[in-house]
Amino acid sequence: MQPDPSKKNLRPLGILALFLVLGVGVLTAVNTARNWSVSARARKLENPVPSTDAAIAAGMQIYADHCRSCHGEKGDGKGPKAAELSVAPGDFTDQRKMRRLADGELFWQITRGRLPMPAFEDKLSEEARWQVVDYIRTFSEKPAGSPPAAPARHDAGPQP
Ligand code: HEC
């Protein structure tokens, strides 16, 4: 007897198709979570913590406690733990790369992490994560050892 192509026989196919669609959905979601540079939404996130001296000082402390071991004292990715990692930690002194990355992306990467980098979503408050974003920006902004202010002019007398 030939199998008869009735609805009953098509049902397993329909179920299979449903699982396929679900599977693709799940894979897409997983892939989105894995991919750091995807999120257009992350790019547009505004940094609510202005880069003030206080924010940078707070970020520096957070960095020393949570990030320096891998990313290094100078932010160049050469921390003491870096050599043991399967992936090299990011280099924050790379001006071109840092200019390309929006604050929101850095925030998102810190929030989510990506192995071997841990996620900081549960370890640091949102404010702390923005402060550390402000701080890691400083690695690519000022050339190391640059004088803090323009030299004083000798001929500048008091203004009338
Ligand atoms: C266990 C080591 C480790 C620690 C601790 C760590 N990171 Fe990372 N980080 C990495 C690695 C490795 C990468 C590169 C991951 C990749 O490309 O897949 C990375 C990448 C990044 C990136 C992506 C940009 C880039 O340059 O690649 C940012 C931003 C970042 N880390 C910030 C931080 C901050 C901020 C902290 C502390 C709150 C921190 N990380 C703590 C290892 C670490």
C-alpha cells in the first residue's frame, strides 16, 4: 500500500519546519549575543556619565580592581594575566580602533564580556561601567607623558 499524501502525513513535516524556524531563531539570538560589534542599539546608547575628573578617577579605581590584570597598567593589553589567555585582551591605546568604537559599544562589551573576558553585568553597576568607559578612553586620548598644560608665556602681562 502506498502512503497516502493526506494532511496526517504532512503534519510531521510541518512540525519539522516549525522546529527549523525556531532553531534558526535561537541560533540568530546566540550569534547576536556572541557578536560584539552588532548592536546598532548599543552604538546609540548615550553615555550618561560625563567624562569628568571624578568619573575618570572612579573608573581608574575600577580598572585597577577588575581590568588591569588582563588589559595592563597602560591599557595596551599586556597585563600580567594576558599571556595565559587564549585570546589577547584588547589594546585601548590603539587610537584608530578606539575612535571607531562608540561609548555604547564599549559599555556593551564590558557588560556582556566575551570569553575569556568575564561579563561585568552583575559585577559592576551601570554607573561604574560607564565610569570605566570614560577611563579607558584616556589611554588613547593623551600621548603618554605629555605636559598637562601649555607652557606659561613670559610676556603675558596683566590685562587692562
Ligand atoms: C580575564 C581577562 C580580562 C579581564 C579581567 C578583562 N578583560 Fe576586557 N578583554 C579581555 C579579552 C581577552 C578581550 C578580547 C576578547 C575578544 O576579542 O574576543 C577583551 C576585550 C575587551 C574590550 C573590547 C574592545 C577591545 O579592545 O577588544 C573591552 C572594551 C574590554 N575588554 C574592557 C574591559 C574592562 C573595562 C574590564 C574591567 C571592568 C575588562 N575588560 C576586564 C580580557 C579581559
